[in-house]
Amino acid sequence: MTATVPSTEFKFNTSSIRPGRIIAWTVLFIGGVIMITPLLFMFSTSLKSAGQVYDLRLIPAAPSFDNYVKVLSDGRFMRWFFNSTFVAVAVTLSNVFFDSLVGYTLAKFQFRGRYFIFLAILSTLMIPTEMLVIPWYLMSAQLGWIDSYWGIMFPGMMTAFGTFLMKQFFETVPDDFLEAARVDGLNEFTIWWKVAMPLVTPALSALAIFTFLGNWTAFFWPLIVTNSRDLYTLPVGLSSFAVEQSIQWEMIMTGAAIATIPTLLVFLVLQRYIVRGVMLAGLKG
Amino acid sequence: MSAAVSDTSRNGLWDRFSIGQKRVIWAWTFLALPIVFYGAIRFYPTFQAFWLSFTNWDLLRPAQFIGVQNYVTLVNDPQFWQVFRNTFAYLIIGTPISLVLSFLIAYYLDRVRFMHGFIRALYFLPFLTTAAAMAWVWRWFYQPPPIGVINGFLGSVGLPAQPFLRSLEQGLPSIMVTAIWAGLGFQIIIFMAGLRAIPSTYYEAARIDGLGEWAILRKITLPLLKPTTVFLVVFSSIGFLRIFDQVYNMTTNDPGGPLNSTKPLVLMIYQTAFSSFNMGYAAAQTVVLFTILLIVSLLQLWVLRTR
């Protein structure tokens, strides 16, 4: 059983349009518009000049990208954007590699202690990040990891959630495939990387999306472990920028828009995969 | 990958193992680095947090064991009880509202054919935003007139302006709305996945038996959706118990204010540890958070067992 989410088949064969349906659709549509209202106002205000902020019309009277030029000109946001991207990509690659390696080992190898290792990893799901940040901070201070990329990244390099997700999916891979590869004389690492991994790509993309998004938007640990402005991630940088701008809302909205646009653009391109990934992880997790 | 065997007798030694033994060696080779990671970055810090909670460590002097003194201080700290109430207010009000809303939306959205993907995207988009960034957008929404969008709207329909974040009563609900908004899209998608996993034959059978919409919802949909619902209750509960990003960013001039009325436990931990550098006391607070989250997770297991 590969875990594909059942497609959008018709559950009810009523194709006639009833008034109830139209009302439900309208209410849903209005609700959806309300959901994106904060985003619309954010973009709208980012295109307004300081004098127009009090004008609450959604379409700016004289839209201009001046705020973006101003916010981006000193290079801070570029730097934070790079930091966030670098950290999120590195942590995602690490999770895709290690979580699936461990998940595969726990799913497909028989050895004493397997169940113990699985339970030990799973039990770390119970430990909240907030409990670990003080020891992590102490560890980072002692090892000189404060204010470094590695300091931001190290706590998330492997996760129990990802390992559990990948184990679930590797269990659906038939042993025959792996045996055939063994008969061909491939070593175990190659079998995992070349034979098993391609069979679980939907799970891998779900894991990658979750890990990337989680690290891209992470705030709590990066706030603690970074002190210098050059190492802030985008959320931490934006927060400090907004405090500094005080009541210049058009500038704050521009910063918020810059922090939001990349994920929204990615979403527009990958919408189907992301929704499917969230569904997959939700059902298995 | 065969770091275990490196000298020239490699083949000789390696070939002496049976196929089964070789696989065991491979398994432990794969697990070696992860075991170090989980030991050093998860388990050791956990025990250290427990130990620190019994010390007066403040970053300056070495940590000294002071028994349960931190916990005694905590129980006698009025701010802690205020924060405790706030944290549970986020949980007890936020979780039911967000679950009922997301279920209703998912239930109806699942049947919508016309522009289905577009409407789904409208609800899902906020999930992909950065909480810290959107907290500032909402903060602007809540500003007093003539700046705030919501007060501007209230004014235009003739309603009195509201203080929102500046008031003791409205501060916490205002932040909670932001948190519910941010999490709704995820919950809707999970509910929709759960709804679609229910085999359509059940519905067809119920239709043939002449059951109405309401009866189908109560007798088939909701019972079969229970695992999804329990997952989301726990996921959402944990999210509200750990709320931080929104509160921190919406109250930067007086974190957790006004008068601590919006301060959740994680913000108190952050301030105790990284503003006051009272690490031992903060560790005790994290142990309390851990205990609360553990109870919530165990409740989930218990609910699923007695199914």
C-alpha cells in the first residue's frame, strides 16, 4: 500500500446546483477573502508612501516601489534572506539524508536493539524545544557556536518526526526489490540511495517541504543564538527592523512583504505538491 | 562507508562475516552518527535541563545545587500564575475555535467543485507565511484610529473604536485571533485529507438507507474522522501552549503586556533566561512546560486507546 491520498472523485453524484450549495460556496469564498485580507493590506501598504498610510483603501492611489528600494538598499534584508535560505536548505538536506537513512535502517534491517533505538528516537518528540534551548545555549557558548550558521542549524539537523515519517514509508517498499539489488552485488548504502530512496519520493518531498518551511519561519532559537545583525535570519531581522522603524508602518509592511513573498511564490509553483505533502504527513504522522 | 575495516586485510576480515552479520554492521554504521546526535543534542540536554532546574545558575558563577528552591519560588510567584492562566486561556479558547472553524470549512470545501483549488489556496496561504512577519501586519490592523485597519472599518460602519492590544481584556483574544488565523490552513488541509480517506461506499450505503445529511455527519463522518480530530486537537493544543512568535512581536514595547495580560509561559521562560539570565529558574519553568505537554500527549494516547 503506497499511501496516496484518494483523489478528488465525486462522493455524491448530485450534479444539480441547489441553493444551499450556492450559499455555502459564497460563504466559503467570503471567508477565503477574509483569510488573505492581511496579506492584501500588507502588499497594498508596502506600495504606499508615508503620507498615504492613513488612507485605508486597498488599491494605493499612487503605487510605487520606493519602499522596497529603501528597505533593500542597505543590503540588510539581502543578507538575512541569504542567511535564512542557507540555513533552511542545509538543514533540509541534512534531514532528507539522515532521517531517511535512519528510517530505512529501522524499517528494513533486523538487529538487536532496533526497537530500543526506535523508541528512544520517538521519545524525543515529547521533549519541547523550549526545554532544550538553555542547555543548547550553554553548549553553544562553550563551543563558540553563538553567532554562527552552525549554531542556528545544529539543533534541527535530524528530527524524530522526519525519521518516523520516513520509517513509515520505507515499510511500504517491498523487500524483493532490495533482495534483487543485493543479488546484483550492490552494497547496502547503494541499495538505500539508488533503489529505496527513489521509491519514496512523495514522502521525501513532504519531509523537505516541512523542514524547509519550519526552518525558514523559525524564530525562537535563531533569536536566542544570534547576537550580531549579520547573522540574523529573516524573521529575527524583520523583527528587529520593525522595532527600529517604530511607527513607520509602510516600511514595516514592506519588510514583512519581503519576508513573505518568497514562500508565497514557491507555493504558487508547487501548490499541488505542498498540499499533497501536508496531507501525507498529516495522515501518517 | 566501511570505516570499521580499513587495513589491507579488509577483504579477508569482511568476508569472514556471514551475510546476516554484515547487515548488522551496516545497520550500526548507518546509525552511528544519528546516535551521537540524539545523545548529545536531545538526551543529554534534557537531563541537563532537569539538573539546572535544581540550581541557581546565572551564567556568572558556577551552578550550585539548591534543591527545589526554584520550584518553591515559582509557585509563590504571582507572575507565574498569571502566565499559567494566560497559557491555558490560549489553549482552552484557541483550540476549540480553530478546530470547529477548520472542520466546518473543510467539510464544505470538500464538496465544492467550482474553483475548488482557488478557494483552498485562499485558506492555505496564511500557513506559508512567517509568523513573526504576519504578527506585525496584525499589530498594524489593531492600531487605534486613524492608523489601524480594523478600527478604520469599525469607524466606517459607525461602531466605536476598540483598544485591542492596548487593553487588559482584549489583548489576549486579539493575539489569539492572529494565532488561529495562522494555523487554520494547515488544519483545514488535514481535515480534508481525513474526509477523503473515508471510503465513499459508506456514504453510498447510508444514502441507500435513506439517512439525511445530518445523520450521515453524526453517524459516519465524525466517528470515522476521530483519529484525524484527535491528532489535530493535540497538534493545535501543543501549538497554543507553546505560543511565542506572535506575542513577542505584537508586544515588543512591553513584552507580554499590558501588565503581563498576554504573556504565555514560553515568553516568561525567554525573559527569565535571556533577559534576566536566571538560567536555573528558567530551567524550572521549562520543566513545568514539559510536564504540561507530556500530560496533553498522554491524554491523546489514552483517548486513542479507549476507542
